[in-house]
Amino acid sequence: MAIPLQLGFTDYDQTYAKKKTRRQLFLEEMEATVPWDSFLALIQPVYYKPTAKGGRPPFPLEVMLRIHLLQQWFTLSDPLMEEMLIDTPCFRRFAGIDMIEGLIPDETTILNFRHLLEEHQIAKQILKSVNQSLSEKGVMLKEGTILDATIINAPSSTKNKKGERDPEMHSVAKGNQWFFGMRCHIGVDAASGLVHSVVSTAANVHELNTAADRIHGEERVIYGDAGHIGIGKRDAFKDCETEMRIAMKPGERRLLPATAEGRLLDLIETAKAHFRAKVEHPFRIIKCQFGFRKVYYRGINKNDLKLKMLFALANLWIMRERCPCIA
């Protein structure tokens, strides 16, 4: 739902330009895709209310929500978000800000709104709400889940006020390379490729330790890469009748004999890999499109909430053509 506003002189230049930028096209698509009423209903009960004591009234909730989503899509810090609202007409139009009246939230207001969402776990509720809407529309079939994880780097420098790295992050070796940061574990619907579960841990936590938290219990089949070998031996899966289709270790696959049986096993592994490729698409969106390649906050919890919000928005982006409006 678009917010009516009065345009400034700089806004007219982009409004009547012959060609729209990719940023403008993206915002127009998300304007039509985001279930605004549903998101606002989740935040409204905890949002600031005007008091009888006076003081500056709070900005409209929808304006602050739109600014927060702009931060997620374009990886903007609180100070940079304020500057972009001043400099970029298409951001102001999307947020519903009237430049002529000077109603632009400062960085502290943007920060406080983000803290409000973190305090009340709104991102977790939004991910659940989006997935519930998609399930009701028959998009998420819940017959299979693909499990995977990715490492998100954290600053390894100690040149900060405390003179130390983030104590909740950890180092881990992957192949012949070391990484410092956190690990994002997800469960993806096998039919649609949409993320239904997100678990964040330090980088050294193995994928099997979070496998039980990334399934919804209605799966007939669970897919996973070689990192999930042995999942059936875990207590949560011992009595499970769900079929496990886990990839073979790369080293074992290279040693397959050049016989008919060996070639058949190799073709089966290739088919598994093609099917599991769906799990990489959400990672591509949050890392390449939304720019979340490095953690932005200290601690696992804040980054976990950001990831849940990003994956909720990624689900909407994936389904923008099939379900133009989720609400």
C-alpha cells in the first residue's frame, strides 16, 4: 500500500524520467509483494504510543517499517540510512517521507526502531507469518526438506574499544582455509526452495547439531550434503521413518569404480546435487543481492534476528512472480 506524499523538486526528476533504474524497479516489485498489513499488525502492539506528557510524537509505524526494510535490502547502517533518505528520492518515495516538511528520521530514531524489533523478536514472527501465508496458498508443500549451512564472516581485527574479537564468534577450518565468524543453518522446502527454518551458531558448531531444529516434522524425505552424514544416528532421528538422501563424501565419490554400478552411483549423486541446488538460491539472495556477506552486529542473537528477517524477505522475493502479493 503506497503512502501518498508531496514531491520535492528533486523527486520530479526521477518520477518523470524516461528510464527507471534497477533500484526503482526492485522497490516497485517489493511494494507489490510485501504483505504490509500483516507486518504492521505484528509490530503495532509494541510500537511507541503518544503520551499525555507531550514530547515529539513518534513517526508513523509504516514509515519506520519501510525504512527498516530498505536497510535490509541495501545493507545500510543507521547513519548511512539517514543520509540515503536525504540524498535518494526513490528511497524517500518508498518510505513515504515528505522532504518539503523535513520529516526524515535521524539515525537515533532508526536505531531505536531496530532495537524495538530485536527486543520483541519481530523478525522471527515475520518469518513465521510469511511461511504460514505461503503454506495456505499451497506453495510450501512440506513433503521434503533440504538442509544446508553457510559461514558468514565476522571482523577478526582486535582494533576496537575492547581490544578483542567478538567472543560469541569462532574460527573454523573449511578445506585448507580458516574462517572466523558464525554459521547460518537453514531448512529449505524441497518443492519451492523457500526457507522455513533458520538457526544461527558460532562457526565451529557442526551442521548435525542443529539438524533437528531445522525440520518441521512432516517431511517424507530429508536431503543434505556430505556434512550431514550420520544424521540417522542422532537421537532425534533414530526412530524417524523419514527417508534420508545424504550426499556421498567427495573423496569416496572420486574412488567409485569405472563399472556399471559405479557409474550408476555417480549418476545418483549427480541427481542429488542437482536437487540440493535449490538450497543455494536463498544464500545467493541474502549474500549477493542483499549484501549480507559479513556480520553487522556483535553477538549471535542480533545477527540471527537479522538473518530471519532477510530470509523472510528472500522468500517474498523468490515468490514475487508466482504470488505477487502474499497478504
